Amino acid sequence: MTETIRKRLNDSPVARWTALVLIALMMLFGYMFVDLLSPLQSMIEAQRGWTPDVFGIYGGSEYIFNVLGFLILAGIILDKTGIRFTGELSASLMFIGACIKYYAVSDAFAGTGLEAWLNSWWSAMPGSAKLASLGFMIFGCGCEMAGITVSKAIAKWFDGKELALAMGLEMAIARIGVFFIFTLSPWLANMAPATVVRPVAFCTLLLLIGLLCFSVFCIMDRKLDRQTGVKARSERNPEDEFHVRDLGKIFSSRVFWIVAILCVLYYSAIFPFQRFATNMLESNLGISASNAANIFRWFPMGAAAITPFLGGYLDHKGRGASMLIFGALLMIVCHLTFAFVLPAFPSRVLAYCAIVLLGVSFSLVPAALWPSVPKIMETRYLGSAYSLIFWIQNVGLCLFPLLIGSVLKATNPGVAEQIRSGIEGAAYDYTVPMLIFAGCGAAAMILGIYLKRLDAKRHYGLELPNIRK
């Protein structure tokens, strides 16, 4: 038995960390594509006529198909067909969606019959934004499917090992994509002639490379299955297989709902914020979009710096539920700073500090949250549990950009027209949107406290270390 264990591929540190790097690169390129237009809000408003409400609709479109039920289907596909097929499918969908979005913003689309037809209905939203949103919807299906696939893959490869560290590092690598894209996107866009097309093309190519990386991971994963004696689906005991009726067991779990709602509250104050963060800094500090992007690009660096320490602590000492609470508290402080302190004292140093601190929060919560799911759900429907959490999360991620864009426009009457007219000093007031984000953090903190108390009664092990001795 001992010799069999030693021969398993994931018992080799080099092999399992190589596998992590391969799937993390796919997610890195995906997250780069998600935010590639975030630092270009001013440019795309000037070049394509995307006002804040249009930009908000575009931002929320990534999650529409997922909210309509695709993510639930994605979880079933994952539990039925496995990690390899689902990962290849998700990476392919990301690439296809990116190609559509690239065409939508390109000069090749301008002046076509398709653009004229798209412009002929719902004239408040330009045809380029409509087609880009369609591509973003397809990309979003692949990206969220990839997220649940990667979570299950890491749970498989790091079972009984450095699970929290692995999940934390995967997320840190992916989030560093924010740093890269907030650096690269303005630089690529501002190269003569200035255009939003160039960064979209670059990130589309990266997604193709991500698909190839996951294909290499599939070769390794197939070898691991052979070594561990995992049977083909046709040979498995039906009782060990996922059944659609298992969804009822997930939905009936109280702790599942607590984790899912905590997740949607927390992430709704992070990802939609990223869409508007550059313009918020631009407006509050009175600086250019490029300089604002240079500040916000440091957002993931706080997370990257402490993730190894957090992962190691969670794996050896535990305290996952406590980290959720503290991370939510940090987020509240940061968003209140953006709402009140930064407008009153427009300091770049203060902006840097708040952004990095928010990145620390973004490391604390996900690093503690995602390794907790295998502790509360059975392995055979773990993929569906992740997908349902992602689905509920996507409801918030879909609605919040629309909400923030609409609130921003409603609380700043006439500002969009002033910006398009080139009036010097025209800027948006972000106080109300930041208060909405802070409110999400407060609700998430309350749920975190409740989750910790429930864990003390039910003994889920959320405060226990991940490494089994």
C-alpha cells in the first residue's frame, strides 16, 4: 500500500505544483481578459460612445448566461464528465467569446450591415457594445466553468496536502492578472494610433495559450487517474456517481446557503468595483486614466504578498472562518475610505494604501472560503456545490455593474454630456456607489460571524487545519 501511494503523481511536489501552474495560467489569462477594458472606460466612451450605464451593462453581461442557468449545467457537466473534458470546454468557450468581442470593437466591424442592424434597435446602447456583450457572455460561461473546474482539480491534486496554500496561490496568480492588465492595457491602447482594439487582440491570443496549458494539464491528470485506479465512468458503481437529485441535498444545506450568500456579497463589492475603480480614482484625484490605472494595478499585490503565509497558516493552524470575518472588515474600511476620505483628502499615498489593503482583504476571504467547501460537501457532488455557489455569486456580479452604472449616472446628472463635450474638470462623484460596496462588506461580515458560530456547534472543521497528520 505504501509503495502504491509513493507512485502517485500528486505525491511528487514538482508534479502537483506544475499542475497548479498550468491551470493557474489559464485562469490568469482569463482574468486579464475580464478587466482589459476597465482602465479604458474614458477611451471607449470617447471612441465608441459607451456611457457609464452602457459600460455597466457590458460589465454585467459576462454573467447573464450563467445567471440564467448555465452555471448549474456546468456543475452537472463537471460531475458527470470530469475535470478534463469540462476544462477543455471552458477554455474553448473563453477563446470563442474573446474572438467575438475582438471583432465587436475592431475597425472591421464599424460600418458593416451587422453594426447598422444592431444600432437600429435599442439605440441607447451602441451596436459595438451589444456584440461585445454577447462575446463577453460566452466568455463568461467559459470563465466561470473554468473556475469551478479548477477548484475541483486543486481539491483532487492537493487532497490531504497544502490545499489552502494551493488554492490561495492559484487565486493570487490569477489576480495578478489585474496588475498586468492595468499596466499593459493602457500602454497597448495608447500606442499610436490610440485604440482600444490592441489590448483586446493581445488578451485573445493569451486565452489561446491558456487553452494549450490546460491541454498539457489533462495529460498529467489522465496519468494520475491511472495511478490511483480511478475507473472509467462506465465501470463505476452507480451509488458513487453524481445524480441530479443530489442538487436537493445541496440546496437543503443551511451552511451551503450561508457560504453562498457570503460569497455573493463579498465578490459583488470586488469585481464590479474593479470595473469602475480606475474612473473613481481618476475622478477623486483629478488625474489621467493612465495614472489612475497605474495606482489600481497594485490591488492584487497585497494579496500576492501574503497569500503564501495565509495558505500555510490555514493548512497548519486553521482559523478559516475567523479570516473571513477579518477580510470583510478590511473591505468595509477600504470602501468607506474611497467614499469619504479620498474625496476630502485626494492623496495618491492614501489611494495606494487603500488599494493594497483591499488586496489583502481579497486574499483573506477567498483563501479561507474556497477550501472550506470540501469540508461541508461530499466529493461526488463537489463540482455542483461549487457551481451553485458560483451561480448565486454570478447573480450579484451580473446585477451590480448595472446597479452601479445606473446609480452613478443618476447621482451625476449631466456629467456624461460634459465629459463627451471635453469640458475640463468634469468628473463623477462616486460616494453613493462606494457606500453600496461598503454595505455589502458589512453584510458579509455579519454572515461570517454567524458561520463561525454555526461551525462551533456543528463541527464542520472550518477552523481546523487542512493538512491531515
